[in-house]
Amino acid sequence: MDKPLPLDEQLCFSLYAATIAINRTYKPMLDRMGITYPQFLVLLTLSDSEDGLTIGAIAERLSLEPSTITPLAKRMEAAGLVDRLRNPEDERQVLVRLTEAGRARWAESGCLAPTVVARSGMTPERLIALNGEVTALRRALDAALG
């Protein structure tokens, strides 16, 4: 029987540890903005949508369950970052869209990616290539799961 790879040679651990390092890099900046990393992801997801997205569409885009997005959207609404309203075409759906305050907060978050580039010591091109490889891996694993 083959021996498992040592921890530092396990791709799953490397990706996990890199995620933690990125979150630690982002945290002080997000704290200054008064948002969490999941809220940042929702702002990012909504930033290209003028009409908003449904809870389900946000969840699907972020590979999360709608039951995770609903309380997050409620907290963001209480903070004035998003509006939640029933979809007039389907009352069962809740649309979420950025408020002006949410758009302003999103604009503030532009410092996050350049900070990761600067602290990584890697070129933007290398990070773009790395992101492409990780994205290809995620898509292949998702496809294999059905």
C-alpha cells in the first residue's frame, strides 16, 4: 500500500493554508471597512449587477447554500449595504442589490488584491496563472461530482 504524502506535499493542505494566509492578509483591511470576508464576497458578487441577484444566484456563484446567504444578506441589509426585496416576477425569490453605501464599501475594497500581490512577492502575471490553475482544478472536481 502506498504511503500518504507528507502534509506539506498535500495539495489540499497547501490550498487550505494559502486560504488562511490570504484571509489573514485581508482581515485588517476588512475590519477597517467594517465587513467580514463573506460580506466582501457578496459585495464582489453583486458589484456587476445593477438589478441585483437572487439569494440562490449568490449562493450558487459562491458555492454556498442559500441558507448561508440569507442571514448574511440580512446582516448586510441592517448595515445599509444591500437592499432585499421580493422578486416581482416570482414572490418566492428574494433579490439582493447593493445600496449606494454598499457600492461605496465595494469601491473601498480595491486595496485588497494589490496588497496580496505586494505581500506575495509574485508578479501579477504569476498570480493570474496560479488562479487559472486553481480554478481549473475546482471546475474539474465540481464536474466529477456532478
